[in-house]
Amino acid sequence: MASQTVELLKEELPVEQQPLYLSSDIKTGLVLVDLVNGFCTVGAGNLAPREPDEQISISKMVEETVRLSKLFSEKKWPIFAFLDCHHPDVPEPPYPPHCIAGTDEANLVPDLQWLEDEPNATLRQKDCIDGFLGSIEKDGSNVFIDWVKNNQIKQVLVVGICTDICVLDFVSSALSARNRGFLSTLENVIVYPQACATFDLPLHVARNNKDVVAHPQELMHHIGLYLARGRGAKIASEVLFD
Ligand SMILES: [Zn+2]
């Protein structure tokens, strides 16, 4: 898609952003959405980038997420990481098989694997798009709700992939749950675009393959943020620590 067109659409769909200042006065939790190889590591699987991708793996998302995770861990602030993970016999339409349990696709990216031993981090495997629904246990309890409650979290900072899919669905559900009183301590859900990304499937590629739909990366990332904001999320232009 021509970058001029993207710029015009961004003007038509503005996403208001503000700097986020974090301090220990407001209990903040960091939510990582699907920082797994199957989505972030070049060549790792059906839904991984096929070549180095600036938005996903080279400069932005993973690096920013690692930076934030280290700062949260130093401060002993809570971290919650969703990991997409599927049983080999249970497909997830419309997607091809991905992040199958027991494969490296379902593991955290190498730079975040230390979270597995991080006492302040809660890891949650999910076999659906929406991590909020993926947090429901067989007995009806919800691991994410319990995490917010047990840590008395007032705001969550959400990062990860894909901005317009798993991040958006989780944010939308968390906001609805908050509005219904399921997350009594939670005031704000904040999305940080620089640590979010989505995949790229340009129109000229989609045209040659009738099984796929075009998904222009920069525009869909923007639309994900626009919709998240429309649901009531705040969008952080930068994240600063006291
Ligand atoms: Zn999945």
C-alpha cells in the first residue's frame, strides 16, 4: 500500500497518544501478548515473519518489550505473559497450524526466556486469540482476574503481537470486564504502540493466493490502536520511569 495512502488514512483515523509516566505510586502491571517464536522469530513457523521485519523483530517490538520487562523485573513489579500454544489436534481457524505445544514456536523469544524463572512473572499459555478468555480455568476462575486482584493492579500496560488481533481482543475484553466490575482495582488499560506489531501481507501477495486476505502491516497496526482507543484504552506515545 502506498505510504501516502496510509498517511491519509491515519489522518482520517487519528489515535491520540500521551506519554506514560510510571512510578510506584500507581501499581502497574505489564502484560505481554504472545512474544513467542511462532509469531516473532524469522522462519519459525506458519505465522512467523518470513524475512527480517522491522516492526516485529529487528528494531521495535521485541527490543522495547525486553527493555520494559527488565525494568519491571528490577522494580519487582508484576508481569503477565500470554503464550499462544495449541494442541496439535485442535485447529484454530482461520489460521494454519502454529505454536504447537512442545515446539519451539510456543516458547518465549530467546531474549525473554529468563521470564520463565522470574518470580514476578506469571506465564499463561492460551489456545485462543483473546487472552482474557484464554485465562479462564475449568472451574470458572480467571488467572488474569486473579493476577490483577492479588497484585492490586491499578493499570496494565499492554504490549505484543498482533496489535489488531490478540492485543486488541485482549484489551477489549479486559475493558469490558473492568466496566462490569470483574477487575475492581483496575482503572486503566494502556497500549504501547512502539512495543506492539502486526504481520505484513501486502495486497500484491494476497492477489496471487486466494486463501489469504491482504493485511498491510503499518495500516493494520494503526487500525488496531484506533479500535483499542475506541474501546476505552489509553495509548502511550512513550513510557517513562521515575
Ligand atoms: Zn493461536
